[in-house]
Amino acid sequence: MKEVKSPRKPLLFYYAIVMVVLMLLNAFVFPMLLRPRMTEVSYKSFLDKVDEGSVGLVQIESSRILFTEKGDDKQVYETGVVDDPGLVDRLNKAGVDFTSPIVREASPLMNFLISWVIPIALFVAAGQYLSRNLMQRMGGTNAMQLGKSNAKIYIESKTGIKFDDVAGQDEAKEALGEIVDFLHNPGKYTEIGAVMPKGALLVGPPGTGKTLLAKAVAGEANVPFFSISGSEFVEMFVGMGAAKVRDLFKQAGEKAPCIVFIDEIDTIGKRRDSGGLPGSNDEREQTLNQLLSEMDGFDARKGVVILAATNRPEVLDPALLRPGRFDRRIPVELPDLTGRVAILKVHLKKIKTETNINLESVARTAAGASGADLANIINEAALRAVREGRRSVTQSDLEESVETVIAGAQQKSRVLSDREKNIVAYHEIGHALVAASQTHSAPVHKITIIPRTSGALGYTLQVEQDEHFLVTKEEMENKIATLTGGRSAEEIVFGSVTTGASNDIEQATKLARAMITRFGMTEEFGMVGFEQEGSRYLGGGGGMACSDETSSRIDEMTVAIVHKQHERARAILREKMSVLHSLAKHLYEKETITGEEFMQILEKEEAMCMLPAEDKA
């Protein structure tokens, strides 16, 4: 049954409740707090106390008589007025003071404060509290700050980031260095008539250091740095995004020379279309139009440089990328081997390490890692050293941290049965043996059957000896054969299959389909691409641009490619059955072996297989 929630009361409802409560307090509670304690007594008791000499003060009014006892000014007694002409003489005779007042009448100012000022002040304070609470529930938007850019302003002394703190992006730093030089020495550019580009767009995968580069530019130029995310321009109120853009550029103009950095600009800079309803008013398009107008309106010679970052450049509006707006497009790609080593050195400066650290080996293992991934690897290594009770990071800490980032941490709580452990050992040796039997495959670096938190029950790690950026058809076929090696070993040895090859199947299918639809590696279709371009930096392919008949044919060819390499992997393993059993047994016992151990056993077993039968005996 669906729960029906009661609607929220309007803010005026709570104001009314607070006002009623204050009025009741003013009418009944405040007067009682100001009035002293009163006790009614008879007139006879009053006269007896006067005769006894215990009365201290007496205040005679038209309708009552107030008196106190000696030594107790806080307790006031009240009695009625009686026609007694001798009362004054009796009081004089007893030495009672009846000229000083006991209860003073409140002054008009005090009455005004108690009756009006204090209730109104409490009413306003309660209203402010309720309003602030309501605004926090609405996302923290203050009505007085609507239209403000909320950009964070960093001064060079606070950021402290220089180009030396950014490694692995030499080309990007060189392109941005000209902007820094312009902010330092604008005269040599204006003298020749050159105008600095108004904006530079940093594009690249997540974690490659786009934001860090922008801060480094501000640090090198020693100028104010405005930082704002594209999502901060998006508001629930119409027109507020455009107002924030205006305010941002107004602040930048006042603090010129400066740098304005808009992170994730694709939030507001998406390509405009005519898909909306006629007469509709798109808040995002208003914000984009205002941004385009502001970039046209300011003079680059004043020293205001606009930097922006995105990992989705394909969705940006063409008007945003034309000359005169974002003139430069600076790619910030994943670092190569040399870049990864440089990034590791930068992050390793803050960590205590042993002297025999081989960063190149770590960088080779972390192929395809971004700068953020490499920083995480260093931190994971430091955390592992602390867990192990060491005061410095070792080479093994760094190598294990790479595997932690790639495949997850070791899951020691997951205990495999002997049968499952044996299947996993044959599965991983199947991968490694097929890879080692091919000439165009990356060498095996490590094999393990220890479960990981990513869900993998084991994995085989291959590391390329040299950095290369082109992949041949033969290398892709070898990769598919290697992926099918695990399932092939299960089929040959156990005569059945398990679910352990699910990820292998997915990767092999993607590679085979990419060979047909993206890379033109088939004779039937040749150099024809059927896959539409997807996001380059965020992964994920686009849709298929082909007929249903062609799509069916592509499916058939994909199956044929995978099937052919699967048969090839089975043939390799059948030929090396004795080596397969020996290596699987070794891995089962040790759980983890290095690439060197694997190759030593492989070469030894292959040498034994080549000996005559009498020599083997």
C-alpha cells in the first residue's frame, strides 16, 4: 500500500502560530514575571503586625494597602482599605515607613519595550529561523544571493601550485605557458598587434589533471583565479544562470588580469537544438547565450583569460568553440610510460620509501592509468606499508597497490573449495599458456588465484615491454585467443564449463565486433565503419549505422572470429597438456606466481618434452 504523506504547511501558518504564542506570553506570562509575590491577609492581621513592630514598609493606595515585614522585602502582603482615621497615627507611633513605594509602576518606555519591541523582535527572529531552515531544504539558496556567481577565488599564495607540480603533460604545459607569458609580459604581444586567445578548452579523460593545470597557470602567472563548476550556473529560478554568468564576468573584469576557470563546461555548453516546444524558455540555453555574449563583450587585452575543462567535447555547442571564444583546444590525454614515471615521482616526494624503488616497473604495470589513478596507487602503497607495520614504502607495496587499483584488494574472507580452486588454477594457466605460445602477445607478469574484491577469483596480468599506440590485426586475434584460453582449459581438463569466463567472453566479443565495425579488419566489409562515434573519453560506443541485414551479418562474423580463436586456443593447450598440468599444480600450491617463475617452469617442461623417451625415464 502506497504511503500518503500529508502536504507541507505554508510558511505563513508557522508565522501565525508564533504570533499567537507571543501574544499569550505578553498578556499573561510577562506581567506575572514582573509582579512581586503577593499574599492577601485580613486588615486585623495587618494591624496586629503593626502593633507588634514587625512591619517594615507600607504603601497605601486607593483600593488596597501593601506592606512588607522587616528583613523580607521580597514577600509583599496585601489587604483591603478600611475607613480608619487613626491608621496614620498608629503607623507613626510604630515607626513604620509609609512614604517609600513598595511596588513601582513600570515606566512608559518599559511598558513599550515589553508590550511591543520584545514580541516583535522574537517574531522576526522566529521568522528568520524558519526562512533559513526552509532555504536549506531547498538547496541552500538565499534569496538575497540569487544571481551571484558563487565562484571560489584563489590567490596564488593560497593555491601554491606551479607547473612543476604537474607531471606527464608536457605538451599541455607548453601550450598554457604562452598564456602565462602573456599575463606576465603583455607588452611584447600588443606591440606586434597580437591578441591573446580569449579562451582555452582543456579536454581529456577524467583524472588527467585538467583542473590542476588551470590552477598551475594561475600560480605561475601570480594572478587571481576564479573557479566555478558548470553545474553551479544551473538554478531552479528562471534567469538566475544568466545572472550568475554576468556577475562572474563582472568580478573578473574588476580583478583583471585574472583567470576564470569553468569546470565541466558541458553542463551548460551542450549543443542547442530545436527540439523544445514552440515558445518554450530553456534555462540552460539562456545561460549558454549569456556566456557567449560575455565572451564576445570583454577585451582579451585586459588580461582576462577563460579556461574551461570537459571530458565530453563532442556535445559542446559549435558557437562556443569558434575562434574568438575558445580559440585553443588543449588535449590532456592519459600519460605515456615516461609521463607515468614522472607523475609517480611527483607523488612519491611526499612518501617515505626505500632506496631500491623501480618506478619504471610500476609504470609499465599501470598502463592506461590516469594521473589520479597513479596518485591513488601511491596512497594505497603507503596505507599498505602502515598496515604491515613498516615505516617506509617498499617495491612490493607499490606493485600490490597497482593490483588493488586494477582488480581490487585481496578478499581473504572468500575461501574457495579445493575443486573450485583447482578449476581457477587451470583457468588462469590456460590464459597464460596461450599468451606465452604466441609471438605477438604481451609477456605474462603475474598469475594469481587469490579472490579480489572486484569479484575476480583470479587473474593473469600481462605487461607490454615497450609502449606502442598501434594494434595490428594479428595482435587483436592473439588477444581474443588469450581471452578464450581460460574457458578452453576448463573444457579440455574437466569436460565442462563454468561462469568464471563471463568477463573474458564480454571482452572477446567487444574486440571481435570492433575489428569489423570500427577498424575495417575483415575482407568482406573492408574499410567501412558501421559504429557511430560515442564518447571518446568516457568510453561506450555509439549506435550502429547499418541495415538489419548487415547487422545480422556482423553478428555472424563476430561469432566466427571468436569461434576461430577459441579453437586455436584449444589446439595450443592440447599440444601442451603436460605443461598445463604441471603449471596448474604449481599455481594451485603457491596461489601466486610471477612471470619469471612461469617462464622457468614452462621452458623446463618444454625441454623435457623434447627429450627422447629413454632420457625422460
